[in-house]
Amino acid sequence: MNDNETIHQAAGIIRKGGIVAFPTETVYGLGADAFNPLAVARIFEIKRRPYFNPLIVHVANPADMKKLVREIPPNVKKLIGRFWPGPLTVVLLKEEEIPDIVTAGLPTVAIRMPNHPMALSLIKKSKCPIAAPSANPFGYLSPTTAEHVREQLGDQVDLILDGGPCPVGVESTIISFFKVGPRLLRPGGVSLEEIESIIGKVEVTPIEEDRPSAPGMLPRHYAPRTPIVLHWDENDLDLHKNKNMGLLAFQEPKNHVRFYSVEVLSKKGDMREAAANLFAAIRRLDAMNLDLILAEPVPEIGLGRAIMDRLRRASQSLTSPPRGGEKREGELL
Ligand code: TXA
Ligand code: MG
């Protein structure tokens, strides 16, 4: 079957209430008809995702927003004029018809138009907006290849569309325009600088909030099985020299020898390349049965903000207690 026929088949599955994993420019999504609550419920089951965490609704055209939201503020029009199709999600007051399961009962809905030919063609052929979270089990790294989806959810979805590796590699930037606004809920594939150049100052929500306004903005998220540590120095290398350690480096590191394995995100220090490689690089390290992954911080400019956000959520401190267990003093997780 060629791609067109496969997308046609995938659209048939969506129309009948099935689940299709599909590529976007950011990460792979796990999609269902946004107006079919039973189909959407299956997404939550497959991901083992808590029902309080709402989904992004994907459209193939800005005009498709009419069925989804009450009104579109001028700043939103400006942003989608500039960044759609692309890695920008806007949160707006929702239309009543959107099933509560999609928005977790919130009065708002998150919407984006992805910049990937397969995703756009799938939405158009399905003739409905597609509700889709990232196609990973809840709390784990987002998939940036069809193979990642197959490994983790392969037997549970009705079809996986393979569009190759995702060019952006981190999820969309989420901006809320609800009540007050604009407010950054999640840094992502469009940088804050680019957004502010169009609409001026955007409020930034710190990630340490008690009750996150985007429930998916949980402090610990995107985590691999191997502990990732972001705050470390040369002394820690000595202290833990008996451990099998991996290094997630931004550019070519000075000190290879201490590490069992090294992943370089971008040799030339290009933030876009680093973002595109991030999740796959962490996955490769995670598959090596290491005791520990040390990550190098990247500068928090442009896409660096999204990269650091994901690294912080995936990481833990060298002295934090082992997951699900008691704190053991002086021991490394
Ligand atoms: O790039 C992306 O955005 C990818 C691709 C597949 O489009 N999708 C994605 O979806 O990352 P997910 O479900 O993994 O993350 C969606 C985030 C969650 O943090 C969720 O809490 C937030 O969007 N969200 C969804 N609806 C919301 C709403 N009405 N208000 C606030 N946050 C919302
Ligand atoms: Mg996700």
C-alpha cells in the first residue's frame, strides 16, 4: 500500500471510532475523532493517562476552529497567521459540543494545526478534528519515530502511520488566552521570543506550581527508567566512578572517558538539531541499562527553553529518594 492508501485506511478507522498513531512535526500523536467520547476514552485507557489531563484537538485548517471555540481574540489570529501550521497550541474558551472527556471538564480547549503532510491529510480525510496526546504511555518520553510507538503501544492501536522521524522533536508550545492572557503553559517548538515578537509580553507560569493550570505540566514527566541528573559537577564523577554512567551532551564533550556511552545532541551547537535529537537520544541511553544518565544543561534561549523544561521534568537530583521507596542517605537512587 502506498502512503495515500494507508492514510485513507487510517481515516476510515478514525471515522469508525478507532485509534490511529500518526506523525506530526513535533512528536507522534495517538488520535481519535474529537467528537466521539468513546473513542477518546480509549486513548486514555491505552496511555494509562489520568482523566484530569485534557487533550489537544488537531485541525487541518484554521477555519475548523469555528466548531470548537466561541471566539478567536485578535492576538490569537495573529499568532496562528504566523505559526500555523506549526508547533503552537492555543487554549481558548470551548464550544459546548466538545465532549468533556477531551477537555477534562475544563471550560477551555487546546487546539493546534500540525505542520506534517500525513497529519493534515489524515485530519482532512477523517472529516473531523482529531484529539491526540503524544503517543507514549503516561509519564514516559514522547515518541519521535513510528518505531518508538510500535515498541511501546504497538499492539494496542489500530494503525500506526509512519512518516519518518519528527523534524522538531519537542512538543508544541502551549499558550493560554483564557481569562487573563496570554500565558505560556508549556515551552515547545515555537520559541517564546518568536511569540513575543508578534504579540508582546507573554506571562510565564513557573513549573513548580502546586496545582498546574495544564495538568500535563506535572513537575515530573517525560521520564525514562534510568535516573537522569541535570545538576552535577566533576566531584560527582569521582563520587560515582563505580557506576555505569551515560552522558547526554549538548555539544562534543571534553571528557569522554568517564562515560560508558555518550549522546551528543548537536555537534555544532544548533538548538533546533538538539531538540530534534533529544527524546531519541534519551531513549538510546535508557536502553543501555546504565545506572545513571548525566545531562548537560543547554542555554535557555529559543528552543533551549523547551529542551531544559523536558530535561528538568525527566530528571531527579543526585540525593533524591529512589522512585517509590524510602530515602537512603548517601546512596544514588
Ligand atoms: O506537539 C504536541 O503538542 C503533541 C502532538 C501530538 O500534537 N501533543 C502533545 O499532547 O504533546 P500531550 O497530550 O502529550 O500534551 C498536551 C498538553 C498537556 O500538558 C495538557 O495538560 C495540556 O496540553 N492541555 C490540553 N488541553 C488543555 C486545556 N484546555 N487547558 C490547559 N492545558 C491543556
Ligand atoms: Mg505528552
